[in-house]
Amino acid sequence: MVGEELSAVIALSSRAFFDDPFFSYLLPDDNLRRSRLPIFFRSVYTHMGVHGRIVTVRNDADEALGVAAWLTTGGYPLPIKLQLSQIPSSLRAFYRRPRAIATGNRYVAALARAHRKDPHWYLMVLCADPPVQRSGVGTMLLEHAFDQVDREGVGSHLETPRHENVAYYQRFGYELIETLTPVEGGPPYYTMWRAPL
């Protein structure tokens, strides 16, 4: 995914995650968060490696309405070279709030320790553009991936900082595994696992 298509997906993701508890905690200033999220998502989507898969749902005008970003079996953790390649973009995204870098690293470390080691697909991002949220976009994206996940006979791992998302993902067979609070006063992260069928 490159060029205008990638830019549209980055813009969609930035809108969808604008009020995300984690990003709101790291970047409490609305204007700063609005300008930094596209840098963050560009880094995520352009450094996924050979196991990365980005899938979109589109309308009749071929406009993206939702996006799912996965690392397929064997993709997590990212190779060290890819992890290092993300650092410059992360610094650009958060340099105006240095505390956010240290806080973000504590979350990343805690999530990495809690990450399942079984063969699995890792759901990195799932979002719908705000005007079409709760219209079935997420369901289409998940069911599309589960067709292959279930054929492979592997599990699926995700994390979310939204408590209301826990019940949503449970509808698709995920179970809550752990609630993490890496930083006192920061938002919790919920880790979830969908066992192989």
C-alpha cells in the first residue's frame, strides 16, 4: 500500500483513534495529537515487514471506510531491523512531549511481556471512520481475516485500551486474558486471545 491509498488509510486511522484513551493520555493537547497521529500511523503501516497485512473496507466510490492491520503467523515480534527503523518516526511523533516517549516505552514493554507466544495472527489495528462506526465495518474486517486464521488453525492476539471493546471482541471469540496498567494513573490495556478453532 503506497501513495494516495496509504495516505487515506493513515488519515482514517488518525481520525478513528483521535479520542483513544492511550493516545489522549500520551498527547492530551488536541491540536498536538491531531498533528502527531498521522506520523505514528505512517510508521506503523510502512514498517510491518513481510508478515504485515493491511485490509480495507471500501464504499461504492472506492473510499476506505475501515482498516485492519495484522501481523500474520510468525510476524510478531518484528525483526530487530524493523523495530529500529520505527524509532525515528516515533521520535518525530512524540518529541514535543518527551514524557510521552518514556511513558509509551513502558507500555510497549509491558504489552510485549504479556504477548502470547503461541502461533497466531496479531491484530495491530482495527478501526472504522467515525461516521460509519457501529455499521458492521469492523465485523467485515474481522470475519475476512478469520477465514484464513481458522484455516491455519492458529490463534489471534490483540490489545485494546477501551474497556467497551472487550465485550465487542468477545462476540468474535476473544477472551480477556490480562488487564495491564504499566503507568500509575494511565489508562489500562486489555489483552485478549482468540483460541484456535
